[in-house]
Amino acid sequence: MSHSHLLALAAAILILVSSGHGSAYCLTRTCDPTTSQCEFQGICNVSGKQLFWPNSCVSFDVQKDGSQKLYISYDMLHTVVTDAFTQWLKADCGNGTHPSIQIADYGAVDCAKPEYNQTQPNANIITFHDASPWPHPNAVDTLALTTVYFDGNTGAIYDANVEINSAQYSFEIGNAMGAAPDLNGVLTHELGHFLGLSHTDDPSATMFGSYMPGMETIKQDDVNGICASLPPDRVTASNDCTPRHGFSGECSKPQAGCCATAVGRDASTNQTFGLVALGLGLYGWRGRRRFSRPRAR
């Protein structure tokens, strides 16, 4: 399918510094500032529909190979992912309530590339990208990238995938002040994007656009954001955790007469949709420490 069918690509891999105005969380929106005139309040895009998961449950899958380059196994990555999700799910939205989302672990999968399939089953994948080159823009500044596919008319999220840039960077696990960025902090940030959050200008927050030690623990700005993105009292479509068009841990296979991976329209509903790519930058960390390969744990 040609690029003309692409509705929205917001490559929001921001290298942010603290600004003079008040810090506040930002929600991800359907308006694409690369193709449209979107309204901003501070650094927050406030045009278009808010992105949201329509159901009260969403599944995730960790790619089975981990990172052979960094000697990080599936089990190690899986533990980091589940710990990161727990940070967001336990956020206190007041009166003992929490964000209106549950997470279902669909297990190890073979597929290691982000995609949303128009007519075939899908999976919300968390994976390393060991092979060079890193296949996305701003490779020199990107530790990880979350790609979210959504309904351009309503903001309903169809699919989300997280790639970790092991092609260029090493990562520590559970060591925020180590020689390389802490994978716990990186993935807690990326799963905030997975759940509908954009970057904040609060440098103490997990959703700050550049890596900082301590991101593995969400802060009040993050709590405010996730409770606004997934409020406890919202009405959800169902409690089904199944990915759109069903679940498969295999990558899509070409089909006659149609592209396998969606880049403009969902063939099953004929609704336009978009995608947004949100990542974690390296500003403020590059040059502070020398990266080293983490030891196997």
C-alpha cells in the first residue's frame, strides 16, 4: 500500500528540556502535527480525539528470544515488563480506585516486529531490536519506541508494540545509576505510551521525554496522567482481552490482493486509522557514563 494511504504518523521522539511553564501530563491525541495544524498547550497536543483502549482489558506478549546481543533472556525481560505494568495499574486515582484497565499476559511469541494486521490476528508485542540498523528515525537519540495504531475517527487503540533499541545501546536491569540506562525505567516509560500517555515537561516524571534515573517508579504527574487517560469510572466496551481480529504470536503473512500490515485503512470496517510513534530519548544521559554490556542475571 502506498504512503498516500497513511493517515497519521507522528514521530514524537522528543528530546526535551525543562520549560518555564508549569509541568503537566499530556495525553496522546489523534491530530498529527506533521500533517495538520494541531493546537498545543505548552508541549501538549490538545487537538483531536484522545487515544484510549476501548475495553477494560488489554493483552501483551513478550518476544521469546529476549536480546541475545545483551544476554537478556525472555524471563528477564518478562519480569521487567510485568513490574512496569504494575507501576501503572496500581496508580491511586483517589478513594482506593485505580486506572480502568487490566493486563492479560498472552505469553511468549515468535514475532519480533511491530505491525497491525488488517484482517489477520494480532499481538501487542514487547521486543528487543538487536540487528543493525535501528529501523526508525532519530536512531542516535532513541532508547526505545512504542508504535500505537488507532481509529482516526474515535481514538480507540487497535494495537500497540514496543521495541527496545539494543541495536545501539546496552541496558542495565534494576540499576538506575549503572553504566547504561535502566531497562526498568525505559520500559515503564514506554508502557505509559502503550496505555495512552504522551510526554510531559516534568523532568521528575516517568513520562519525561528523555531518560532520567528513577523512571522505574511513577510520580504524581504520571499518576494524574494515567488516571485521566483511563479513569476508574469510564464506560468500557467489554472486558475481553483478545487483540483485534484475534490473537497470533506469528508475524503476518502476505495475502493475495491485500497488504498484510495495515498502513491506512482497516479492511474489516473501512475506517481510517492512524499510527503514532512515541519514544524515549537520551538527552542528559549521553556522555555522562560509558555504556557497557550488562552481565547475565
